[in-house]
Amino acid sequence: MKRITRNFAGALGIYLMVFFPGFAASQAQETSFHNAPASAKEMKNPYAGQQGASSKATYHLRCARCHGENGEGSGNIPALATGKAQSATDGELFWYITKGDVNNGMPSWQTLPRAQRWQIINYVRVLGGSKPGSPRVATTPDEAVAVAVNAPPPKAPFTDYRFEKPGVVRKITLNDLPAPFATNSAGNSPKLVPRPQKAWPQVPSGFKVELYATGLKEPRLIRTAPNGDFFVAESKSGEILVFHGITADGKPERTETFATGLNRPFGINFYPPGPNPQWVYVGNTGSVVRFPYQNGDLKARGPAEHIADVPAGDGHWTRDIQFSLDGKKMFVSVGSASNVDDSDTTPAEKNRADVLEFNPDGSEMRIYAYGIRNCVGLAVNSKTGELWCSVNERDALGDNLVPDYITHVQDGGFYGWPWWYMGGHQDPRHKGKHPELKDKVITPDVILHPHNASLELTFYDGKQFPAEYQGDIFAAEHGSWNRSVRVGYELIRVPLHQTGHASGEYEDFMTGFVVDNGHVWGRPVGVTVAPDGSLLVTDDGSKSIWRISYTGK
């Protein structure tokens, strides 16, 4: 059935590409969607408001290439998040999918199970706005710019790119959270543009930013090896790169490709912990592998050895890896397959939205913590041994829900997804489910701005920055898509006050990647500490690595 569903999604994409460009002109006098009968218009969707993993997955696999990740369209390719697709009733869409139109390249999909046809329509509705019947904010770059121009300043403690400045300290509490659907759910994906001539990342006074490396493909996670080399995951091309050294003018002394042929690699770590690792572990999207390694190796000295399978499939694909300080346990983060599917009834969610624990040889897997929608980055505090996590929370509840977060991860801890969030707040899409879990939901240590898209994090253990930075967390915020006025696109600092514990606040540290509400030129992904105490930050928007050093007194 997966093959049929994917073929349907591809055909739906073809149909929409053919059908929509000339629709306004050729069908100006139509009163129904593609001449659908009145009976179709009145047909009710028996699955309205429900979301299945397959509907989102097939869209992202087969339709997003042309119509955009969020249905925004581009050029002469029509948007699905706005326009005629959103104006049609569910019944009209269902009728047309079922009937087809050979002349427009759309076959009949009457043989596809009815539930799957309705679920595809449900995902198109999510693209159009999360609250049934609500208008959706504009999503084209030009319209997005207008939204921000006309938008009033955000009400504290919430913010947006217009007010993100290095050194600004923020703190969001549970009392600040709005009700679900307080605003429409936006589909404001950024359009990447080249870095404007005078644009440069901005940092607090006393720090400076240099361009360490550029011309990369898709630099994602970056991690420093015990000998000081920087390992970078080029996820799209399936490669791991190694950058050796920093020259006097702030460039790599040497760059090599350590390994190729990987499946969307992301997590990288070195085992055993300490100064003389023997292996480099890599998190593919569906497995953990390792390469034999000795300090200074710039190329893998042997083939990949399979260590463990982890849940693969569609949805969030990043898999980070950390080891306990004593080297006895390996932790692997596995994001959910969906936004808010009920994991009780969705097989694709098995062992996802979890942090998994293994022995380093891949044996004895167990769930270490659960209900964590997408723990992208993992880090271990070398002083306390605590495991920490940087999390992308769910979308489609409004501009200021649900907050992303950074937190230490408790063994056996439950963090809410998909039924609850931020303590005892129930997701209205799962109203009444699992009341017994309400009091078990752990409130995170640091509540970040909703839709920041928090990715890799690291603990600062260098000696270059002022003493008050020692032990603090730095985290890369990739930036929003599900917000009317964008937010994120920065590096943040989480002060731990030399205690190992967070008090809830975080600080804008490196900003300046947003051109306007429709366009950005950079998107931070990974962050690591160099041997000299500077920070290196990967950016898959400008396909670069930035270096932040301290020059003040």
C-alpha cells in the first residue's frame, strides 16, 4: 500500500501543477471546484482533524519538491496552502481525487482506500491553517514582508527577528503561554538568498565573527575530536568531513573527507570517552555505525561497522549520539515521525520521540526518556554527567505555541508529546486522552521561544571567553517556519551560573541572519568549542562555518 500511496501523492502533485496555473483564467465562471457536483460539496470528511503519519510523509516525499515543504509553491508552481485548494470543500477535493481527470494528468484513485484519500486532504488542510475555518496568514515572501511591516511589536516575553539583538536576555514561563489557537497557525517558510553585501553575524561587544569555511554542501552537526579536529556531518551528500587546525587568518589548515556513502548522517561522537578514542560513531537516520579511528586520522582507516538499528522511516531524521562519562552507555536521540500523531495507534511512532539507551556495542536497547518530540541535539555535562537535550516541539497551535526547549533528560522521564506539553497542558487535538500522565509531564529547564527550531547544543569548556561563560550552554536556533513573523535564526547562550543548573533564562548571542520576514541568508545548525576556546557554528543556509572569538578585555 505504501507504493500506491506514494504514486497517488506524485500524481496529485502532477495534477495540481497542471490544474492550478490556468485555473483562475479558464474556470473564472465556475462555482464549484473543477465542476464538482453539489453532492460532493456537501460531503463530510469522516476523518476531519485527524492526522496520520503516512499523509505527511507522502506529501514531503512526493509533493514538497515542487510545491514547497509547507505548500507555499514557487514561480509558476501553485501553492497548496492558499488559493483554490484551500477554497474547495473537503468533499470537492475528495470527489476530484476519486474521479480524476486524465486530460489534466490526474488518474482516478478510486482504488486507494477511502481513509487514505481523506488523510491526504487533512494534510492539505494543515498546510492551510490548523483551526478549521480560520484564515491562514500569507506565505509568499512578498506577503510575509508585508505581514511584518504591519505587525505591532510582540508582547513580552515573546519576540521576533526585528527585536533579536546580541546580549538581550529572555525568560519564558508557563504563565506566559497563550491558549491553543490564540492566533492562526502560519506557514511562513523562509526563502534563502545570498548574503547581502553588508550583512554579517552580530555578537556582543568584545566578540568578533570570522568566516572559517565556506562553499560547503549542507553542513549540519559539528563536533570537536579529542585531538582538536572538527568533524562535520554533510547530511545531504552522506559524508563526514574533517577540518584540521585554525590558521593565523582563521581558516582551516586542512580539510578532508573522512567517510562517504552514509545515510543522512548527523550525530558524531568518539569512543571511548577521553583523550584516546578508538572509534568514531555516526548516527545515520536508521542506524548507528562506527569507524576505527586513532587521533589525527583524517580519513576512516576501515569500513563502517554496523552497531545498532534505530527507527527510520519518514519524519524527523536526525540521530545524535552521546556516551555516558564512564563510557558504559550510549544515548541516541530519535525524533517523532509526525507533528502530533497519537503514538498509541500509529505504528510508525514506535520507539520514536524518545532518547534511546544502548550498550556501546549496540546491545540492550531501552527507552531512556520519552515524549520528547524531536530531540535534535544531545550533550553531556562533563561536570555533572547529566544528559541534556535540545528539542523541536510541535507545530500548528499558533504563533506562540508550543515552545521549543533545552533541558536535562531524566532517566524514565516523560516530557509530554503528543498528548501534553509544558507540564499539564493538554494538546486539544488529543483532548481527554491519558489523564493519568498529566502529573508526570516534566517541565523543561529552559523554555525557548516557540518555533525557534533549536538544534545542536554544547557546553562551553574553553578558556578564551570571560569566566562567567564557563560551563554555559550554547545552542543553534535554525529558525521558524510555523510563525507569521519569523523568529530564531541565531545562536543563543543559556547561562548555568557555574552551578550546572539553568534558571530558565537564555540570551540572544549571535544574530543577523534575517533579511526580512520573507528572506534569510543564514540558518545556524551546529556549535562546538575549539581547542583555543573559540566557537565554531555551522550554517546550512549560507553553507558556511563561522568562528566566534573573544577579543575584549
